[in-house]
Amino acid sequence: MIEIITVLTKEVQKSMTKKIWIGSWIALTIGAIGMLLYIFADPIWGTQKWTEFLLIFALPFGFGLVYIITLNKIYKKPFDERNVNIYQFEPDGFTVVTFRGDANTGSMRVSYDQIAKVKETADYLFLFVNKFSAFAVKKADSSPSDIETIKSYLGVK
């Protein structure tokens, strides 16, 4: 059995939402450019059928803006640095026990076939159980050979 203790910090949260953050800014920028084109196209070329098409850029602008506001609210909330996950990896699955401070807030047994996706960064293994929920395993809290063993359990090269 391999045991890894991971303290859940804002760093983990930001690492998991980095692509959403970047995508939101791209959508916001594309939407803003399209809407500005619409605003300036009407006085220059007059009301034409193709200028109305530029209104579709309001969609990426709106989605990008909503995601950015939501992520900012999440990041600005006070984060309890005492959240800890204790992972116990075995060949057939792993158990995660979650603590908030000294209180055990729950535990869960997960088989490897329940893992939908594994994302590896320089510091973490993110074990996704669906598109939005993941377990963050800090690689520095274990030996490289243990991380390789866990990746072999997961079927990751």
C-alpha cells in the first residue's frame, strides 16, 4: 500500500482551473473584438445584413465574463489551508480520507475503472472521476517510484 498525504491549497485549485481561466479570457477577448466590430461597422458601412452577424460575438463575451467573475469569486474566498486528503493506493483502487482541521469529514473507496481521466502536471496527478471533479495527489509527497507504481495502477505511461 502506498500512502500519500496531500494538503489542499489554493495552488491546487488554481492548477486545476488553469485551462478554464485561459479559455475564459480567450472567449472574452474574441467576444469583445466582435462586439467592437459590430459597434463600428454600422456607422461605417451602414446597416447591412452581415453586420448583424457580428452580434453572435456577444455569446463568447458573455460566457467568458461569467466564468471570469465566477473564478474570481472562488479565488477570493478565504481558503481553509487545513484541508487534507490522505490517499491509500492499492492495486485494485484507492481510498481517500478527507480531514478539515482535526475532523474527519469523510472517506471514499474508488476503483481505478471509476477514474475517467488522469492529468499529470509537474507537481500533481489529478484523478478525474468526471469532467469537473478530481482528486489532487501531490507528487512531491511521495517517492518517484511510488508515483510510477500509482501511474501503472491507473494505466498511465
